[in-house]
Amino acid sequence: MSRNAQNGRRVVAEKGSGTQQGDGLVVWADGRLLAPGERVLSPVDHGVTVGDGVFETCGVVDGHAFALTRHLHRLRVSARGLGLEDPDEDLVRTAVSAVLERAPGAGRLRITVTAGLGPLGSGRTPGEPQTVVVVAGPGGATAQPTPARAVRAPWVRNERSAVAGLKTTSYAENVVALARATAQGADEALLANTVGGLCEGTGSNVFVEVGDEMLTPALSSGCLAGITRALVLEWAADADLPVREAAPGELPWSVLEDVVARGSGLALTGSVRTAVPVVALDGVALEVSPLTQQVVDLYAARAADDVDP
């Protein structure tokens, strides 16, 4: 074990951690870039023991984190939702610059902030410094966006949860649902909420064509306030495309039956996924409708104009 001189945290350094240069990952933690093969992990970090942390994942375009300002704003909102102090934005930006300078070909960036060291239970240690980890790696917005294949999950989001709409490190529900989707040959699982409304995917927001419009569930459904979701809504409004947030209750779970019946009209958005059409739902092939294609093309064009919109 070693003791970090900056904040006195006890950490465990392990070999073979996945920070090897060959894996394409560059890791910043506890105020420094890690050496290849080095891992810094506290076994009693509250982010590890109980998932007491928040995170953001950004696409990387030409060596820059896409929409970083929006992501840092949402990181702060999620931290406040958990009752954590605001993350040190200057420190995070410094870490982002450091990892992207070391990984010029990266396509994905992840920022994780936890409550820091804590007890083995749910209580926190008052005054404990936060843990901040920033990782750059391959994949993401520099790659060609890939149409999605989705399935409907049998589980639901709790729109009344204490962490509804927050991007926390408590991601086990998503892991289980996505594993089920992968086993069925898909790459995303869609979830309802507890009142029978369409909510979101495990790592994406969903847009559905209804009539002559494309709608996305309201935030009151329990879905995450996605960065790409917000940009699609803003840019579609600028372009006079009929895309909007649905009114509460306007997108029931059964709307997906309509999608299957007509065989088109579904899209997903996410920071790494970008905006893509869904070409299969529960194994049923879907066509890419003209409106969906317009939305996908609009996002690609506008995202290319500004790395931090």
C-alpha cells in the first residue's frame, strides 16, 4: 500500500489493471496520470462499496471532449442530487486535458466522482475528500455511428426513486438489462417506468415517431436528461423539424407495439452512441423513416460544427 501525499488516502496499487498502453486507456486519478500497468483503488471508497458516486461519459472528437461544458453541468446536478459537494470543475478540466493529451486517438472519455473513503455501510465519512478519476480510451464519437438493435426489457425504471434522473455509479440495473439484450443479439434494452410509460434505454434516450412528429419521453418519466437528447431537441427546433418532448403520459409503453406494427420510427441518442436509428426491435426489422433520417443527419451536421455546443 502507498499513501497519497496530497490527501492522505490509502490506496492499493495492483498490476495488470487494464491501464496498460496496449489497451488504449489513459487514466488520471488522485491528482496524477497513472503509469502503464498501474491501478489506484481504495477497497473502502464509497463509490466501490455502495455505488456512492456520479459520472459522465463524453465522446471525443479530434482530441476534445464533446459538449464538455454540458457534461460538467450535469455532473454537478447529479452530485447535488446525491447530496455531494460540487465537483472541482477546474480540477476535472485539468484531468481531462491531461488524459486527452496523452491519448490523442481516444474516442471516449469518462469522468467519475465518488464520495471518497467511507465505512462499509451506507453512511458517509464527514469531510472526506472526493475521489476523482478520469479515463480516456478508444471508441466513441470518432467512430462511424452504428444503427441500433433493441429489445424491450421486462424490468422498469422507478420514476419516484431518490436517484431518478441522476447519472450515478449505481449501474447494476443497466448491466443486467443490457446483458439480457446482448444475449438476444441486440445492443440496447428499452425500459418502461412503474406507471406504464416509455422511459429510456440502459444507456440512451429514446425517440419515437407518433403521427407526423418524433417524441421523446418527458423527464418526469424518470429518464436521464441526456446531453444528446437535449441537443436533438434544440437543433430540431432550430431546423423546424417536428421533434419535441412528450407531455407526461403521452408516450405509453404500448407505443412500441405501434412501432413494430408499422415497422419504422424509432431512434436512440447517447453521448457515445450519438443519434442513430433503431433497425430492429425484439428481432423485428425496422425501416429508417424519412423523419428519423432527417434527425440523424441533422445531429451529425450540427455536432461537426461545434465541439462544445
